[in-house]
Amino acid sequence: MALDLLTKKTVQVQDGNDLDWQTAIKTAAQPLVDNGTVGDDYVQAMIDVVEKQGPYINIGPEIALAHSRPRASVKRVGLSLLKTNSEVNLVTKDHPVKLWFVLAATDSNSHLGVIQQLSQVLMDSDRTKKLLAATSTDEILDVLKG
Amino acid sequence: MKFEALCQSGLGSSFMVQMNIQNLLNQENVKENIEVTHSDVGSATAADADYFFLDPTLETAAAGLPEDKVIILKSLVDANELKEKVNAILDKEGIAHD
């Protein structure tokens, strides 16, 4: 699979009805905290930057790519994904999101390969549609294998 | 000719846009040498590039850049939108493409 950082452990699907955007980012990032890729402070930094700078992580329709600058608690490049079956508004209702990607980078270059691969998937509108419609982790992994 | 993709941090989405523009220029068989880079919106100045690509949430942050050099991408992952907007620039600049 092109995006081999996305696995059964780092991809989650939830209903999303009871989530706000902060919880969605925390939930999406939790597998990376659990496996030691990032610290809790990185998760908070991703939330803080949106609170300060606005919903710029909304990179495409219903797609968010949460990330912050490299920091000490980021031990390696990381990527995780939470798919919410219902839309969760990122800050405002103008930014509804169902695909919550979390990216962690250790420097300005280490993550470029991941972005490249992710971009290839997201620029393919058929695959993005399938990801948005997927209701299980296995379904998502199948689409990513593409 | 130089294009620069901008995002808030200069780390993630701007690189994605840079790559997508490069791929598109290849697909369009553009022979002219067009440099494509990425940066964060805070450090970009008008002299850095001929055209800047950014998403609507950065419009205010990019207010210091000349309006006619700023291309707003509603989605960073919409191949059709990117193609339309890049080709419009190529046509305007008289740069041959497919």
C-alpha cells in the first residue's frame, strides 16, 4: 500500500454525531499518541493552531489535514485517519469535515513522501468519494490500496 | 516564471499544491521553465514569485500580496479546479500547453 502508515491501528471510523472538531482531532490522533509517534502536546498544538489561525486545515470538501510544526515530542513521521460518518463542523458550519487526517513531521522534509502519496489519493475524486462513503476501517484500507 | 504555493505553516498543504502544480505542468506538456515552490503565507512577499496559490482561509493573511498575482483555490485537492486556474495563467502569459 502506498500509504503504509495507515493501518488497522491508525485508521478509525466513528459515527461522529457526538463529536466536536477538537474531539475529532484528538480521536484521530490518539493512535499516534498510543504508539509513541507524538506526545499529547503535539495534539494540543494542532488544535491551538486552528483556534488561532482558523480552519485552514480544511484542504478539500469534507477533508481536513490536521498538523502542526515539528516539535520535540514528535518522534517520527506519522499519519492517522478518522472517518466520521456524519459531518463534524471544523470551527464553523462552512467547514464540514468527514475525513480527519492527522500528520506529524519531525522536520521540514521528512513527511514530504507521505504528503505526496496522500495527495495522489485525494486528487483522485473517485477514491475520495469512496473514502467519504466508507463505513469501516477495512473498506478505507481497501480504497487506499487502490 | 515562478509559482509559489502558500499555506499557514509552509509544511503540509502548500507542498501538496506545489506537487500538484508540477504534475499538471508535466501533463500539459509545458516546455517553458516554470519554477514551483512552497512557503508559509507569513513570510511570502510579492517579489518571491509571479503567482501565488492559496486557499480561501488565507486570503486575509495574504492581503499584502498583489491581487492579480494571487490565485485562490477553493479546494486543494480538486484536479479540475487547479487545471482550469493554472491553464488560465498559462494562456494569459502566452505559455504553450496542451
